Amino acid sequence: MVPTNYYLILSAILFGLGIVGFVFKRNIITLFMAIELMLNAVNLAFVAFSQSLGKPDGEVFVLFVIVVAAAEAAVGLGIIILTARNRHSLNVERVDLLKL
Amino acid sequence: MPTHEHLRLILEYLWIIPLLPLLGSAVNGLLGAKWPNKFVTGVALGSTGLSFACALEAVREFFADGQASFRKEFFDWIIAGNFRAGFDLQLDQLTVVMVLVVTGVGFLIHIYATGYMAHEGGYYRFFSYLNLFMFFMLILVLAANFVLLFVGWEGVGLCSYLLIGFYFLKKSAADAGKKAFIVNRIGDFGFMLGMFLLFRAFGSLDFQTVFAKAATWQPDAMGQFGTLTIACLLLFMGATGKSAQLPLYVWLPDAMEGPTPVSALIHAATMVTAGVYVVARSHVLFTHAPTAMYVVAIVGCATAIFAATIGLVQPDIKKVLAYSTISQLGYMFLACGVGAFGAGIFHLMTHSFFKALLFLSAGSVIHAMGGEQDMWHMGGLASKIKVTFVCMFFGTIAITGFAPFAGFFSKDAILFAAYQSENSGKTLYGIGLLAAIFTSFYMFRLVWLTFGGEKRYDEHHVHVHESPGSMTVPLMIHALLSLVGGWFAAPALGNGPNYFADFLAPVFGNAEAPSSQTHSLELTLSIVAVLAAALGLIVAWRMYSGKVVRGTSTGLHKILYNKYYVDELYQATIVGPLVWLSRNIFWKVVDVGMIDGSVDGIAHGTEAVGDTVRHTQSGNVRSYAVWVIIGAIVILAIIFWPLWRPAFFVAMSGGVR
Amino acid sequence: MTAPLVIFFVLAALAVFGAVSLILQRHPIHSALSLIVVMVALAGLYLLMGAEFVAAVQIIVYGGAIMVLFIFVIMLLNAGLEERTNFSRLATYAGIPLALAVSGLIAAAIVRSGGHLPAPAPSGALTSTKTLSMLLFTEFVYPFELTSFLILVAILGAIVLAQREN
């Protein structure tokens, strides 16, 4: 049997990698994918706890997370398309009109 | 009139006496700017005259009451714990003398001023200030506790400042006003410390309580600086400031910048006598502190001779009189210092008569000469302004101490008391006598330079004319008072009672019956005093009547002429460094640097912080991402703190997870 | 070394490898494919734990819909290689330490909490579809309805955003 902690640590590692991607990637779409990675890491933690404690509630929550991720991806990618059309660039550092 | 239930109308409402001039001041000050002069005159003279009338009535009731000392608390002013300082007024024999002098001489000088100031701008302002002065002075003399007295004390200082600087557009006048106020303040500092010490010692500042308790105390030994001695010395420090003694006399000659009625009223007859009044009022304290009394006597005597020497060579008529005032005040303090408080007050009264007379006459001369004050530009005026000449002459005889004029009796009483004093009495007497010779000399010098000899002015530019009636009538009344004012004490010469001293005996408590031995001593000393005055007269006659040539000023003459360079000394040692300190340290460093700097600094700091924090809003999404992560870490830390805290925290909190 | 443990490590390595690849790749399409690898690996892990429904949903929805959407957008926008701009010094210097801090802190929390959780048991009875749907329509019906609303809003939003400007 695989101890629960292993799953949780893997989740932490994936989350950290997601943060690294979130901070360092310059392409908007890749940035978005890093966010998706973080969500997945969280899902893994949910499922691990759910199976470990014997309650299916965690998995229901995972379903919700997936639904929200889907909605978010739809709308977010729509925004990305618009932004890319306006700024003529997919570099997130070029989207800096709010600079003081 | 019933004998026992006397009509105590005024006494029950004693506050009316100071209140009337206050009302006059307020009305004139607030409304008088647009009024014609005669309305202002009416209000000013009316209020002062009524106040005088009320004072007379109060005195009559006092006598009808069998001279019972009267004290009434009108309302509670300060109550703090056990301490109470109320608006309490009192009337005893000493107050009677002071109130009559203040209101009487004050009223006469008000009348004089209506003539003198008739053509001056700011007429209403002058009378407003003058009435305000009367109010404060009356508060001072009527007060029944030190705190209320101090209110009056400060108030007369304020009015002195306002009136000295009446011609405020003239820089020398404004400076003189400031000098008077500031030097007074130095004295007031000592006065306040004295008051604090008295409060600490006696728990109250009421005259009744303090003097009653002090009377039960053991007197300090000579040379011992006990509580009473130090308190008396501090009170005397205030008196030196207010009454222009060494070393705080420097403001009085400069105060001659004010109009002459001001010089007469404030700086001759009333305000400067406040110091003497305080010392006399606190005689219980002083008699228990022989060191303080000795200091008072020495300072008084030293001032008397010091000022007299300066007055010998001054060219300005008012300055001579100013130094003369300082000198005569020295005599009054000498009297108090040797224990003859009654004699000091007597001289206060007679001095106010003849000094006011002298100043008013000088004002009349100045008015006649169209503003000229330098005696070397006068001369030969006797035939032209006869009334003024006669009055001035009366005043001079009075001050020099020729019998039977007022000054003879009072000055003689002081010198006699000094002679008899145990602490270097003979020396004090000797110096006092020398000062009397000088007094006589410079006063007659003044008379002959001004009125005698040949005229030293250009008749085409100066039209000498006699002053109007409003000015000459008060002159004549004062002249009369200078003649008869001393006759209260006259019977003492012929072995009879000294009415004045007996009158004040309930206050000062030392009316000893003169034995025949002291009586003959007193007669001898009186004759010596008159001879001394005559000596001064003769020398002045020889030098200044007839044709006089002004010599150059060299050596000793130069030192005296420049007032021993005291003002320059003060300027160099005290004023100059203080101004330097204020300008370079307190202004540049503290005010501009620290206070403005800290306020500006807060503004700059805010600006700097804003400038720095601004950089977080860079518009760069990746930086924002980093901030989000940082926030997430903080939240994680808060949530997981029980798991993360190091082992020793766990141990310290008893192993609680 | 039991079989589940080996499978776990393989799948875990695959997931980590995919994540690292996502970060290190320069073309977004490669990153997208790496993400798919991660998701498949995670689906495998779900199966290992016994959450079969979730594993299926992960593959179908996440891998089959969301990632496809990503790839469509990448191809639509003709995304090229990533530009090497670096305008944020803060991100450059603080990025890795912060990430390490986050994962380190979480891991520390996990390890210190004692770890008295039972291992996830692969018993299908607990997490059959029937069990999940029972929960979904009774206890969690309210969030369930809300998510349907959310999807509706997303559809509307996507349509609005994608309109051509008139």
C-alpha cells in the first residue's frame, strides 16, 4: 500500500512546479497551463484524502474543481484571444498598460 | 446716622472702585474711536472721578466704622484642593493711603492729560489705556491675597508697556515699551517664585492667613537663609523690577518716551510704588527675615546714591526726573529696610505729590516749548510761564526737603530711622545724606537751567506760551498738596503725636513714643538735612544761574553722562548673547530645523514612502504573480503555524500542539 | 517493494517529468502536450487509489476537452516560440525561492502532522459512480446546480468575447 503522505508530497511538488511555471513563463497560454497544473495538484490531494478517510465527499469536490476549471478555461482563453489580437503579442510582459 | 449700623454702602460693593475705570476703559476702547474728544474726555474723567468719589466714601465709612479693618470675599476665583484664591478685597489703613493716592492723583493727572493730549492722535486709545491702568492699580492695592495682587501687578506692567509705546510708530518708543515689560518680567519671575515658596510654607496666599501664621514663626537669624528670608528676597526681586531699583532700574529712564502724563502717573506716583507697597504689606514676613531687610536697605540706599549721581549731568529734563524717581524710591526701600515701614509709606505719599507735580510741570514746560526736552535749549522761561515756574519751584523745594514742605517730613523720618538702625545704620545715613545733597543739586540745576539765566533757544521757532487751565489747575492742586502733605507728621517736631505714623500703627504695629533723647537727635538730624539741601542749592546757584556755558564731557562727567554704561553692559553680557542664542539656536536649529523639519519631514517621509511603494504597481503580471505567492505564503503560515513552530516554542508553551 | 508502490513511483515520476517539461519547453504547444502527459499520469494515480470515476472524468474532460481547447487556441493564435523578455527583476530573483518555500512549507506541514492517515485502499465499493451520484444529487445538489449556472455563464461569456467587432 502506498502511504497517503506520498501522494500529498507529490501534490506539493506539483503545486510548487506550477508556481514556478506561473512566475517564470512569459507566454500567456503557458501561464494558464501552469495554473491548470496547480489545480491538478490540488485535485490529487483531494482524492488522496478522500480515499484515505473513506469519504467520497472529496471526489465530489474534485468534480466541481474540474467543472470550474473548464469554465475558467473557456472564458480565459476567450480573453487571451482578444488580448493577443489587441496587443499583437502573446508575451504577458507586454500587457502593462496599468503601469504607474 | 446710627452709630453702630453704619451705612456700609461702598464697602459692601468695594469692587465698584476698580470697576468704574475698567468700564471707562472698555467704553473708550471699543467705542471711542469715532467719538469727538469731548465724549472720550467725559467718559474717562467721569469714571475716574466717580472712582475717586467712591474711594472717599469708602474711607469715610472706614472711619465711621472705627477704623476696623475690612475684608470681603466677593467670589471664588481659583479653588484647587485646599488652595483658594478668591477675588477678595480689603481695606485697612495702608490701603486707605494707597487708594486715596491712586485715585486722587490719578484723577488730577487725567484732567491734566485732557489738556496735554488734546492735539494728539489716538486720544481715545490713550484714555482707554490710562483707565485700564487705574483698574489694575486699584486691584493691586485693594487685593487681599497675593494672587489677586499679582494680577494687578502684571496688569500695570502691561499698561505701562502700552502707554510707554503709545507713539508706537517711533522705534525708540516701541523699544522702550518692550524693555520695560521684559525687565519687569525678570522681576516678576522672582515674585512668582516668592509666592510659590510662601504657598509651600503656609498653604495659602491670603494676606490674613499668611501673616497670621508667619507672626508665630521664629525669626530667621541674621545671615541665615531660611524659608522666610528666601521668600522675602524673591518678593523683593519682583519689587526691584517694578520699582526700578538696582539692577533692574534700566527701563525707567527709557520709559520717558511715553507722554508726560504717563510718566507722571505711572512712573512717579503709582506703578513704581507698587514694589514699596508690597514690601510694606509683607512687613510681617520681612521683620522675620533680617537678612532680607538688610538687603532691602542696602539696595535702596545704593540705588538712591547711584541714580542721584547719574541725574547730576543729564541734559533731558524728563530723564533728570526719572533718575530722581529711582533715587527717591531707593529712599523708600531704605526706610522699609530699616524697619520704618510707616516712614516709607509716608514718603511714598509725599513723593507722589511732588513728583507728579514735577513731571506735570515739566510737561507744561515741554508743551510751552513745543516739544523741546533738552534743557540746554531752554533758559529764561521764568518770566514767560509764571504759573509753571512757581509750581516747579514748589516741587523742587518739596523734593529737596526744605521745611515746611512735604518732603522735609518724610525724608527726615527715613534718615532718622536709618541713623538709628543697628545694621550699619550710620553708613546708610551718611550715604542717604549725600544722596540728599545730590538731589538738591540736580533739582536746582534743573530749575535754573530751565527757568533761569538767558534764553538759549530761537524765539522765532518756539512760541513760549502758558499751558491751558486744564493743565495748570492740577499743577496748582499738586503744589498745594506738596506744601501741606507732610503736615500730618508736623506736630511730632514739637513733641506732639505724629498723626501719620499713628494712623498706620495698627498696620505696622510699631508706634513707639519718642523719648526726649531721641527727640533731640531727630531735631538735630532734621537741621543737618536742611543744611545739606541748602548746600546743594548754593552750589547749583553758583554754577547754573546766570550765563551758563555747556562744557565738553570728559572723564568722570562722561561716565555719569553715559549712565555708567550700564545699558551697554547689559546689552553685551545678557541681551546680545540671548538674542544670538535665539536667532541661531532656537530659531534656526530648533524651530526651522527640528520643528519645521519634523513636520516637513513627515510630509517628505510620506512622499518617499509613496515613491517607493509605487514601484509595486509596475504593470508587470509576473511581479504581481510573485506578490500573490507571497500572500499565499503568509496565509499558509497563519494556518499552519501550530505545525511549523520550532520545538522550543512547543516546549515553552508546555507541549501544546 | 510492492507492486502498487512501484506503479506509484513510475506514475509520480511521469507526472513530475511532465510538469518540469511544461516549464522548460519554449514552444507553447510542447508545454500543452507536457500538461497532457501530467494529466494522464494523474489519472493513473487516481485509478491506483481506487477513484475510478474521477480518473475517467479527468481523462475525458480535462484531457479531452480542456487541453484540446488549449491546443486549438495555440494553433489559432499561431503562437510561436516564447520571447525571452525579462522586465521583472522581482520575479527573476524571488520566483524559485518562493516556490520552494511554498512546497517546502506544505510538505513540512504534511510530514509534521504525524501521518496517521490510513493508506488509500482501492476498494471500488466506496467510490462507485453510484455512490458519487447519490452524494451529488442529495447532499451537494446546491453546488451542482450552481455549477450548471456557471457553465451557462461561461458559454455566454465565450460567445460574447469571440464576437467580431462590429
